[in-house]
Amino acid sequence: MYDPDKRKLLSAISHGAIFFSTTLVSVGIPIAVLFVSDDPIVKENAKEAINFHLNVWFWALVIGVLVTISFGLLFPLAGLGYLIHWGLTILALVQVFNDPDKPFRYPFIARLL
């Protein structure tokens, strides 16, 4: 059987990595967890975190272009994007700690892995 504390920790690190930075470090951490862990739940959480990071970067680019094209009129859209991004990350962390035996699935994202 797999260690539940280790499962919680590695899953939380995968999802919470986006709080460290929005650079390659934030996606590098779940990639490292994916390759290091042999726990299937941790691997699913790491894949989901990678997919979420890629989606956040894509939508940040789209919102950035829209704000630039609109000369800042759509700036509240950027704030909404941050609220959704941080809210879903916090939801993932809460879910991982409350039910470590079930991988968290972000809603409304494109899954590449």
C-alpha cells in the first residue's frame, strides 16, 4: 500500500507549485513528481497539475492579448482570470488533503496528458 502522508504531500506540491512562480519552475515541479513517484494517484495529480499549468499559461496569453487590443478596457478580465486560477488551485489543495485517495480533476480545462 502507498503512504497516505507521502501521497498528500506530493499531490499538494504538484498542485501548489503554481504558487512558487509562474515560470517553468511551476510546471517543472509536477513533472519531477510525475517521474519520481510510483503512486498512481500522485501521478494522476501531477498530470492534472501540468495540464492546469499549461491551460493557465494559454489563457493568460489570450487575456493579455485581449487587454492589449482593447487598450485596457478588458482589464477586469485579467482579475477574473487570477481569481479563477487561484481559486481552482486552492480547491485542488483542499480536495487533495480531504480525500487523498482520489485524484483531483480541474473543471473546464483541456487535457494534453
